Amino acid sequence: MNRRIAQLLFSVLAIGLVVVAVLLLFGSFRLTRLELTDIFLFSSTMVLFVFLLTLVLRYLALLVLAFLQHLRYANRSKELTEYPSVTVVVPAYNEERVIEACIRSVMELDYPNLETIVVDDGSSDHTYYVASKLIERYGSDRLRVLTQPNSGKATALNHGISHARGEILLCVDADSRLEPDAVLKAIPNFNDPTIGAVAGNVRVANRRNLLTRLQALEYIEGLNLVRAAQAVVGRVAVVPGPVGFFRKTVMDEIGGYTTDTYAEDCELTLRIMLSGWKIQYEPQAIAWTEAPEDARALFQQRYRWGRGILQAINKHRGQLLRPAPDPLSWAMLWMLAFESVALPAMDIIGMLVFIFAGITGGLSPLIVLWWVQLAILDTVIAMYCVVLDREDVTLPVYAVLYRLYFVPFVDLMRFFAWLDELFEIRMGWLRLERLGRI
């Protein structure tokens, strides 16, 4: 049996199991409703039912859409009749531990028409020196190193873009390492003249402890699965910082990155999408990134992401009430708001109700049943993502811990970020300390 047939069979099996989970959920609720007479218990059960039903239906929708995208992707033309020029832009601030590995991975890209621009954002370490020394190895026609006073990542990206000669821009974080065929896999997407950007596939490189392995699972299940589903309609809501491709003309048209949010990649993607351009996802354009290895670093990263995405949504909140002229972009903006705000809030409330009802309401057997269903669901989704993404087959082992501990932790970080954003608490960039794992 070849891999494509195996993917097809496993995808159908995964979708079937999710449907079974829906039926079990309805069945367990029906039995509970017949037995409960207490208003509190009934209300708690209703909250839990809505919470679990939302999760199951969300997963079912993502599975179906991602599978449709997989079928379409497998049948599309990947031929390159010409090789448009590509400029890789790498913003860097105090990245001396990782910048050489990043540049080396870019120089090893299997693409004939490519230049690289590194922008040192006023680093206080030896980033500029390390990057500049590599010009001797690779030549000034392939590698240029610019510098500027410290002004932030968005400004550094715009500085590099202003010097770019390529038709396609590839923006890469300094802590990323690209697979050699990443550009070759992504460029055919631009054969469609309506596509303005392409999101790459980000994976965790430093799988050294439980926390980083849970993040590796999160990247394929919580991030890439969503991008694959959104790609069906060409409306990927976030092009990730570690690997994002853009038409240079589109970037010039919309004015590049802005500095008024802490999620410049999300805000840029929304402006491209709301300007009428399609955005695709390329699962084979792979970039490996360095994930936080301790809870404090993860808190800082997710706090910044939470505030930044909320800022980006708030900046474009007027579009939430205007489905015309592009209903698909309008729907994806609402989906981003649901995934980033409503779903985490439901996770937190659902978790609290689970605990409270189990302790005080005598619902322990029912809650155990529902948790088993949820654990099975998460494991199936993880296996599905591993098969489609050709990832590490051991990742589904962490699915139960992912739901029990990792998701609530991240949701709490988002909650704190929302509160601080609501009350306009000032914050800095909260830059992570690089460990040089790539």
C-alpha cells in the first residue's frame, strides 16, 4: 500500500471516529438529562455539553477541510517553468548564537535565483560581525548585511524589503533553519496570480524535554491543521514569522509591516487578505524553529502572541461587521477571533466547570466518560496530523497531556494578555533568549 492510499484511509478513519465521538456525546447527554433534576447539575451539564460539542464539531470541520486541501494539493501542478527571483530577508537582534546556522541553511537552499539580506537591528552582541564574516564565504552578490539603530523587528523587515531585488520575498526569523527544498516547494503556488502570500510549515527543532515536545504537537495540531483547513478557500489568517513568502508588489501595495502591534506577521496577513489577495499554505516549505524550553519563556512568548493577535483583530474590527465585498475573508477574520479569543475562553470555563461539577455535583462518572472521549479525540487528531504532515510518530503519545495541561496553561497566558490589553497595560517586546539549538 503506497503512502497516498494510506493517508486517504487514515483520513477517512479519523473523520469517522470524530463522527462517532459526536454520537457518543449526544448519547451521554441524553442519559444525563433523564437522570438530573437539580437545576445546578443540569446547568453544569449543559455548559459541559456545549463546550465538548464545540470542540468536536470544530475538529470535524478542520479535519474535513484539511483533508480536502490535502487532496487538492496532491493533484495540483508543482512544475516550475521559470524561476522568479527570490529575496530572503532575515531580521536579527542579538542573534549571535543562531545567525550563522540560519544563514547557512538559507545558503543551502536549492534554488537558482536567490539573494539574502540580513538586517541587524542595532544588536548589542556580535550578530553583525558574525553575519558580515559570512560574506567572505558566500560572496556579496548572494549575501548582504545591513544594520540600523534598534527600531524593532517590523522596521528591520521593512528595511530589508526596501533593498530587495527579488519578485518574491521570503521573510525568515533568525532562529529558524529552512529545509533545502523550501523555496522550490513554495514558489509554484505563485503560478496563481491571485495569490499574494504563502505560509510555510513551522516545526519545533529543539525537542529536548516534555514542554518542547508538547509544543511540537501543538504546531502540527493547533497551528498547521488550522492553516491547512483555511487554505481550502485561500484565506490563511496568519503567515508565520519563521517562513513566509510574499509577492514584492503586494508588500509595496499595502506598505509592508506596521509597528503598532506585537504580532506583526498576523496583522500583515490580515491586511493582505482584506485587500483581496488569496493566501495559501505550503506544507512542504518547512522551517525548523527554536521553541521555549521552560515555562517562563513560554509564558513570555504566548503573552506577546496573545496581545499581538488581539491588537491585530481590534485594528481591523470594522471588517467584522462588513461581509461584503469578500465574505470569505470576513469569515476567516471571525474564525481568527473565535480561535484566538472565544475558544480559549471556552476552554478555561469548561475546565473550571469540569472540576467544580465533579467535586460538588456528583457527576464524576459522567465527567470521566467525557474526558475519555476527549482524550481519544485528541489522540486521533494527533495521529491524523502526524500522518498528513509526515511527522514524528511518537507525538500522539503526548496528546492527553497536551489537553490536560498544555492547552489550559496557554489559554491562561492568553487570558492574562487580554486583561492587560483591555486595561492598556504597557509591555515590552519580551524577547526570548536564544539557546542556539538549531
